[in-house]
Amino acid sequence: MGLPRVKITITSSRCRGGYFKKGQEFIVEDLCPPLCHELWNTIYPLIYALQNGAYLDYGNVRAKRFDAKCPDECRVSVHGKVIEKY
């Protein structure tokens, strides 16, 4: 079986380029989804860790999920989580 899939959901957006809208979802399998490189470079280490079995700090617990913001003045917020069943 391949790598676990990670679902990325845009939770808020004031994207300067207009690329992202709140509620958009992307599935990460073995290739990068169509995300801008600034956002991808921010979340890729988290996705890589999740796809390789990591549990990340998520509030007061460790979980297979994360929240992150775009480095461009935090204009885009995302929530990522491992999809256990598909």
C-alpha cells in the first residue's frame, strides 16, 4: 500500500493572488497538489511527517493533523489531517 493520504482544507483565505477560497480541499498522495510554492513549502514538512507515521502536537494532544498559515502575512489558513479510510 502507498503513503497515507492527507486532506488539506482551506479554513480561511485572503489570498493575494486569489488562488484559494475558504472550504477548498486538496488531497496529497505521492505528488504535490496544485498549491502555491509558499504555502506548500510551509506545510510539506508536516505532510511528510504524517505520511511517515508521525503524530504531531495539536493543542494538548498528539494527533495525525495540523493547522498552519501561509507565510504571506498569514493570509491563508489550512487544516491538514490523515485520511484513514477512503
